[in-house]
Amino acid sequence: MSSTNSIGKLGESLASTHLMGRGFKILEQNWRFGKKEIDIIAETEDFIVFVEVKTREDPFPERLEEYINKKKQRHIISAASEYMRLKEIDKEGRFDVIVIILNRGNHELEHIEAAFYPTL
């Protein structure tokens, strides 16, 4: 496993722990539809939440678009739509981003709820 891969897996594990601690039910991890992947699919009382996890050892850029561009957003939205259709889910979807910065055995985590929206 590459260093980038292991950093990503660690980030997804930290994100899942964070979500469960906040009462989210984890439905799927690394769910794929074709070449599109959703890092975490979770559920709250009101939403199915599609979570993109970004993990780095360096500080992130200030703007969300710099680490999850419009093309990536479209892929996640497309995969989420297929997930909802395949699972016949009749709940509102939400797209969150969890940003994790690793720093010498510690980490900072920022959970951005409703980070982006599907556009027509």
C-alpha cells in the first residue's frame, strides 16, 4: 500500500469514527459505481449523507474548490444518484466533506456539512 493510500485509509477511518460519534449510521465505505467512488455513505434521521474525505499531512488550501473541484463534485453527485436509485431510498441526499490534516500523530478534523449541492 502506498503512503498516499495509507494516509487516505487512515483519514477515512478517522472520518467514520467522527461520524459515528455524532450519531451517523455508516451504510457504505468506498462505494463504487463504475469508475466513480464515494468515500463514505452515512445516514442520519433526515438525510443520506455522501461524504468525501480529504486527508493530507500539509495544510489545505483555503477554498473548498481547490480540493474538491466541480468535476469531482459531479462524479460524486452522479454516483450518489445511482446509489439512491439502486437502493430505492426516499430520503433527501446531502453532500459533506471531511477534511483531515495529520500532524505528528495528531490530527485536525473539519466536517463541512452541505459542502456542495447538485446543480441542474
